[in-house]
Amino acid sequence: MSLEPAGESREWMEKRLEVAITEQRSEISRRFAGFEQADKHFKDWVQREHEQLHAQLQQVRSAGHESGQQQQRLVGALTAQNQKQDMRLQELEAGLAQAAAQVQGVMNAPWGQDEP
């Protein structure tokens, strides 16, 4: 007689244990699904940030390259202009030296004497 209630009690405990296990599994699945969703959102955000940073880096590289080319063009133009100015200065210096020599010649020429 006393075995019967113990069997029922055991059966009730096993069912209760199964229900508790099922509830715990369900809770774990629900929490894990939330974690997976949050993880997916985080990974998507990281991917977007990576793509934006990569695009910005490409823009910076491109701007730097373009700036370097522009600087080279400007240096070339300034060098050419400087060379032209140097040549013009040399021409002016030569003309000035020639004029100074002529002035010196005139100043050293005997005044009032006829040329032979």
C-alpha cells in the first residue's frame, strides 16, 4: 500500500522535473536567441564602421596622392619660372656690365683730342 503513493510521488517528481527541464531549456533558448540577435547587430555595426573607415582611408590616400602630384606640378612650374628669371637676370647683368664698360670707356677717353 505504501508503495503505491511512493510510485505516484516518483512519477509526479519525474514529470515535474521534465517540466522544469523543458522550461529551463526554453529560457536558455530564448536568452541565447536574444544574444545571437545582439551579436548579429554588433557584427553588422562593426562591418559598417569598417567599410566607412576604409572608404575614408581611401579618400585620404587619394587626396594625399593628388596633393603630392599638385605639389610636384607647382614645384616644376616654380623651378621653370625661377630658371627664366635667372636667365633674364644674367642678361640684365651682362647688359649692365656692357653699359658700365661703355661708360668707363667714355670716361677714360681723352677729351678734346682727335682720334687718330
